[in-house]
Amino acid sequence: MKSQQTVLRGSVLALAATLVMPVATTYAQKKAADVSVVAENKGMQPGGYYGPQPAVEHLDLSMYERIRAEGTTHGKAIDFASALSDGIGPRLTGSPNMKKANEWTRDTLAKIGLENSHLEDWGEFGMGWYQVNTWGRIVTPDPEPIWMQSAVWSAATNGPVRGEIIYASLSDAGQLDALKGTLKGKIVLLGAARPIPELDQPLSYRYTDDELKELEGPGVPRRATGPPPANAPSRIERRRVAELRLRAVKMAQEEGAVAILLPSHEEGRNDDTGLLLDDNGVELARDAQRRENAVPIPYAVVMTEHYNRLARLAQAHVPVTLEVNIQTAFTGDHEHGFNTVAEIPGTDPKLKDQVVMVGGHLDSWPAGTGATDNGAGAVIAMEAVRILRVLDVKPKRTIRIALWSGEEQGEFGSGGYVTQHFGGFAPAPSGESGALTTKKEWETLDAYYNIDEGGGRVRGIYTQGNYAIAPIFAQWIAPLKDLGVTTITNRIDVGSDHESFDDAGLPGFEFLQDELDYETRTHHSSLDTVDHLHAADLEQAAIVEAIFLWDTSEREAMMPRKPFPHPEDEKKRSAPIPGLFPGATGGQ
């Protein structure tokens, strides 16, 4: 799951534009308008996604019991998680480990009985990269190791290199200007030392009944895990620092710095102590996976406490020499990304071509082994379909699992899949979205379910503002209250692959989970390991997901959808009403 939403949404729209056949905007908008009329008319037919829904859901409680018994007695989710995260390890998109994960999930899904298990190419990603080894140590004034690791897509040092440190706190442009001409042969500490606030909040959270009740009302997508640290930078401050950082990187390149060291990425939380955090927050170039944006200087992330010590020594004018060895390797400049896809075929002659989907993203950042972000979501989905396959169910609709790559850089895998299978937005000027042109499969996708908030128990589900679906979900979870599933919230959850579906007018949903220590300790960090997963929570989540898949597959009516999206009309509909104020002259 990403932490930079503006980068994410822009990247997805850019990817969609590259995958849709370029056509004249006016023609595309006219064609999309025609398609939307057809789609909406079909959706209004009996059983359609825009038509009236039955008031009462017919639940097969014997199937609930069978799913629960299989999931609790023979659960395999924690085994899947260990095989994926321990056995394969971190899975940066485009890396050899990502390839292993794609192939392992494809083969494992076939072994547990799913059909048509295969990989789907969603397009070019960029450079293939992986970390071989990274270490650092203080040489003088006294020898001492420092905790660090390579930042993603960093160049290699080609063996150990030494240099004196120089501290570029990026406090202001004048401080940076004063360093001009001093960087040759140096190891640059790039970024301000950061005080470690007192740990005065719990590090692991489970929702209380009152908090779940509050989530049923309007508000922010999800609960904040404690107050932000007192020194959390504002958006304006982050932008100012980002601009100075770009200048500093250019100076370091031109003057011949040996390496750049960055403080562990701070995410606005008060508990990053003892962690290595790496994600797009430490990239020294936007879209750093592309060769044309590559930074030639090796750069790495240092644990905050060790970085702070070095910064204090530099400020005290103590000469410090470091030795660092950043070993990385590239596999190519034009690696493609792949999704793993498999299914349980539908059996009803009228409904088998309709599809119910479940998924999570396989890719992760290299600091940990990607267990909670998002190995958990992937293996919960795998366990959900394993349960249904072991029970030898014959669903009316096809049940399909998709495990995505490229989520961390902008939902590339799910965005590419939606564009290729369901439709995409026409190009439009100024970064706006053009009209949506749908494909035949757009009419047959019933729902997509996603997990990407760690491995905690499912406590409910976000409707993404799809109000018509709330009464349906409420009936489905009524028999699951003893499992702790109680909450239907109409809030919109952001930051994962369900958005790719929701943006295209398709029902895409994210489950609401206990966060445990996901936001406080494991998210994009060196602690993202299997040790922070709980087998019982994974089993409960898989049971809930399997029940949702089954209930969706067996309904006579398709799941209700939000209105067909028309982003091409947004500017016109947002425009002020002419002549609104009596007696006004001009300017309206």
C-alpha cells in the first residue's frame, strides 16, 4: 500500500493512457457516451447492476458453516505466508524475486485445484533491480557499524568505498549554497536529523466497538494511529525540502560525491525508532525505476538513530570517515510486470460468464519480506479460494483470483488489468481524465474484493460510497458477528488495487481490518516480516473473504454499481452557474 496518493493516482491514469489506443478526444468522448448509454441500459434490465435489488438476501448458512469449519480446521494461510515471505523474500516489481513470486503463486494455485492458472503481462515497468548486500561502518574516529540498506534502484559502489561525511540538512537554500565545491569524494548525509519523540501511544491497535460504530458515520477513510509527531513536516515544508534535495543531488553528481545517505523515511508517525523504512519517499528521482531517471550516485537509507549520531558529529565539526559497500544489480532496463490469475469456473448456464474477483498485491519493498504489505492480502485470497476448491463448490458465477504487481509504484498491475479487460479513459489535456470506453467484460464483472491493510482480522468492509450495496453486505455479515465482523461503512478507502476497479465504475471493495502494528511498525519497514502475522487472524479473514465470494457468486441479481463515471464532464459540471447573482455585471 502506498503513502503518496497524488503520485499513485497520476501514475495509474498515465498507465491507462498508454494502454488505451490513442484516438481523437472528441471521437473517443462520443464513442464512450454511446457505450455508457448501452451499458446503463443493460444494467437496468432485471438482475442488472443498475436495476432494483431484492430486499432479502437468500443466504446458504450451511455453506457458511462448511467454509468456517474448513478454514479453522485446515487453514493454510500462515503456511502460504511463510512460503512467500520467508521462502522468496522481498518482491520489488521487476526483480528476480517478483518473478519467483509470480511463478510460485501460479503453480500453487494450480496445485490446490484452480483452473487456468497463468501469468498476464500488464506492460513495461522499467529497470529490473535487486539488492545483493549493503553495509556501512564508521572508520574514524572509532570503528562502529551502522545500520543501513540500499535505496531501491540505487547504483552500486562496486566494492567498499571510503569518504568523509558532509551534512546537508536542507534547512535552507543558503546552507546548500555554502556546500558548493566541497562534495568531491565525500559521503553526503542528505536530510535533516530528526528527534525521536517519546513513544506514548500503543504500537498495536484493535478496533473497539465504539470506534467501529464511529466508522459507520461520515469522516476520513480510516482511523489515525495516534497523534502525528510534533515535528511532522507540513506539505509546504515537504515540497520545499524536495526541491532542495533535487538541487543537492545534482550538485553531488557534478562534484563527484562518493555516495549519498538518507535518514530512514519518515511517514508522519511517532514511532519510526529502530526501523529502516524504504519506499518512494526515499527515491531521489520521480519514477526512479525508469533508466532515463536513474541517479548515478549510490545511495542508501540509514536507521534514524545512527543517522542522527553522524549528523551530530558533523555539526560538532568532528571529522568522520565512513566505509560503505552498496552492492546492487540490474537485470534490464525494460522489464515487464505480471499478474497471477486463476479461477474456479462458474456452472450456471446464464451466469457462468459473470466474474467475481478477489485479490491483493504481491509486490513489496526490500526493507522487509513483504509479509504484512501485502503478502497477507495475497495469501488470504489464496486461502479463500483454496477453501472453496477443497469444498468442491459449483459456483453459479466464475470466481477469479488476481495477485497484482506494481501496486507500490502506482497500482500498475491492477490498473493495467482493468484497462486490458474492462476499458480505459481516453487521453485528455492538462492531466484530466477523458471519457471511459468500456469493453464487453466490463458488463460481466460482478465485484472485486481486496485486502491491503496488514494481516489483522476483518471487522467489516468499505462500500466506497456505494450506498445501494450496504443493506446487502449488512445481511451477509449478520451471521459473522461472533467472528467480530460488524461494520459496514460507506466511507471511501484509498491506496490500493480496489481503486482501479472503482475508478472504472466497477464494484471494487476493501475490507476493514484491525490494524495491529501495520501503520506503526511494519508498513514499508524492516519489520515487515512473518513474525508480525497471526495465524488466527489470517484464518478469520480468509473465511470472511470466502463467504463474500460465495454469496456474490450465488445471487440472482448482479451487485449494484455506482453511476457510470463521466470524468470528461467534470469541468462543465463544476463550472459556476452564469448570472447567478442578481445585478452582477461581467465575469460570470
